[in-house]
Amino acid sequence: MMKTSKLILIGLICMIATISAAAQSRSESRNEKKAQTERAVKEAIDSQTYKIDVNRMQPMRGGSRTLTTNYSLKVSNDSVYSYLPYFGVAYNIPYGGGKGLVFSEPITEYKTKELKKGRMQIDFKTRSEGDNYEYSLTIYPNGSTTIHVQASNRQSISYTGEMDIEK
């Protein structure tokens, strides 16, 4: 009877040790993946070459909307490729409503600033044929991003999305 109890106790100890080792391994794997993502985000920001896949927009008036089309904002060195929808009040736009925030133009006044908790703020200006824009991006270490766009001839609008760090 005593031998059986010892065997059961030894079996339980071995099982607990195995489960603990597996949990620690998963935790280390998660931490390594998180560190790898943070490095990729930082490298993309430092190289000024990145793409943000946008999945939600928040106009100044009305509720936020989930976007089902593949909208994005791409920065490549000294240019911005903006493919974003626009909903809101426009004060002065071309006949027919314009193209939303869909354009490819050079960037002026590109600035990066490190914020608390590993966040980065990127501000830049650009001009399309119909408007002047100020973009302000807040990029979190995990790649999630908030984009705020202030235009001269429209109400401001915000977007959220994820940095595309798959290479």
C-alpha cells in the first residue's frame, strides 16, 4: 500500500514538472515573438518604409465604422501612398466629391518622436491636387497604429490599423 502511494506521488510530481516546463516554454516563445515584433516595428520606422493596414475609421461626426475593403497608408522614404476613405464635412472640394484620401505624393516635414511605453509618434505633411494634409501617427510596439489626418478643406478624421511587418 505504501509503495503504491509513493509511486502515485512520484508520478504526480513528474506530471507537474512536465506541465510547468511546457508552460515556461510557451511563455518564452511568446516573449521572443513579442520582442521580434517590436524589433520589426522599430526597424520599419527607422527605415521610413512601412505600410499600415487600416481596419477602422472614426469621423469627427457619427460613429466609428469598421472597414471591409483593404485600405492602407504606405510610407516609403520621402513619399506617402494614401488609400483611405473619407466621411465627414468637406468645406471646399472639387466637383463630384473628390477622391477621398487617395493619392501618392511627396512628404514634407517628416518628424519622429519617442513617447512613453515604447510608442512612437510620426508627424508629416503632404499636399495633393486638392488639399493640404497633416498626418499624425501613433505606433505602438506591437504594430497597432492610430492615424489622425487634418486637412485644410475637410474635417479631421482618424483611423486605426496594424503595421504590416510580414516580410
